Amino acid sequence: MRFFHSSARLSAPSRATCDRLRTTRFLLNPLAIHAFNPGPITGAGNWTWLLPGRVSTLIDAGTGDPRHIDALERALAGERLAQVLVTHAHADHASGAPAMAERMPGVQFRKMPWPDRDLKWPVSWQPLADGEVVSAGDTSLVTVHTPGHAPDHVCFWHEETRTLLCGDLAVKGTTVWIPSSLKGDLSDYLASLERVLRLNPQRLLPAHGPVINEPHKLLRAYIAHKLEREAQVLDALGRGDTNPDAIVARVYAGLKESLAPMARENVVSHLVKLAREGRATSDDNGWRLINPISL
Ligand SMILES: [Zn+2]
């Protein structure tokens, strides 16, 4: 496996993982290409995944950093990129589309529509639908709608190697942000984790961090963590906290101030889920439990 990035600090997907993928009958042969976009939200930055072959395909567009597109061209070694499949419309995955379109005319850009948001990255987006089979590289991938982190979030499933190109569904070493103000939805996210578990994947190729070789362990830990957090939010409401900031202060004790807005989004996503389930409600006085006994 080749990597195209500039920093040794990055947690690179392992060579062994990708060698195993090569020995299968249906070649996946993914190449990790770094998007050169480290930052407070992206951590070390994004991986994009190139599947070279008959239909050379890139998973995620990055942010348009010229070093990313240079690395992509080097990896293509003279082949033409046919398409970019985008996992969701967050900027670190989709905003590079226009720059890529300019450097590589004729490339198709495909994603599940999120019309308001897609307009921010003006290319001719072709729609992808849940269950749609897409030729990619020398094989094909199934589009799996996995909303929660974002309403348009999809993963791409390679049945033959039981590999899921998972976007932001999972990031080893941390949990996934559910931004309620950007149509993140915790109930949807938990359902998406269950859906992916039912696929019985052997490995996840994420957009951040290293390859995930024990997906069941991580995804089950995510579900347990969210339920634990939910219990903490219920407890905070039971103790009289009425707004997300108070709940953040109680539940995320010792949190760095810069991370508070993200924690607040997570807490709101819990409150929205509890309201939907009839366990909490809000009015002019803030949030409260509907039936404290149900605690
Ligand atoms: Zn995202």
C-alpha cells in the first residue's frame, strides 16, 4: 500500500490490511491519500481513498488543497480519475470538489443529495441512492445510507472483502460528533451503527484515523458510550439542569473550553432524542424530564 502524505505523525492505515485486500478475488486495492487539512475539528486531517482501475474512483473530495490533488495525480500515474463518491457534505469531505473539477475536467461527482448544503460546493452533483451499486476501481460498491452524523451520510460497502469505506461513521480512538444544528441526529446514528453491524464488516476504512480492524468492538463501544451519556443527561435533568450548557458543565467536567461547542451539540442531540421518545420536554423554562420516575 502506498501513502501520500507529508507528516509522520499521521496514523496511517496498515500495510498488512491492504495486502490482505489484494489477495481477494475481487480486487479493492484502496490507496489512502491524505487531504492535507489538519485542524481543530479534523484532527490530523482527512484520508481520501483512491480505488484505481477500470473506473478509477476517489472516496471523498478533501478540501481542495493543491498538495492533495497533486498526490492524487501521482497516485493515478497517468490514469484518468472517473468519479468522486462523497460520503457527506461536511466541508472536509466535499468542499474540494470544485478545485478537483477544475484540475480534472470530466470527473463525475456523486453523493446522496442534501440540496441546501450541496449548493455550497458548486459542481454538478449526481445523486446516489441507498442500496445503489456503483462500479468503482475494478469492482463495485454498494451505497449504504448511514444518517446521524449528517443527514446525507453514506458508507460504501465492498461485500467480497467485507470492507466498509465508512466516512465519519467511526473514528478509532474517539467518538463521533453528532452536530444537532447541522441536522445531526442521534437516533439515526444509533440505527446506522446497528445497520453496519448487521453487515458484519471485517474492516472499516475511515476518513479520519487508522483502519479499524475490529469494527464490532468499536461500534458496540460507541452504542454503549451513547447510552451511558444518555443516562448522564437524564441524571442532569433529574438534578434540575434545564439547559444544554449546564448539562455540559456537569457531564463533561474538565472539558477544554474550545471543545465546549461540540459537546453542547452532542448534549442537544441527546435532548432531541429524549424529547422524541417522550422522556424529556422543553418550554420557556428550559428542559425537564417528563416523568422523573422513568429514570
Ligand atoms: Zn463529517
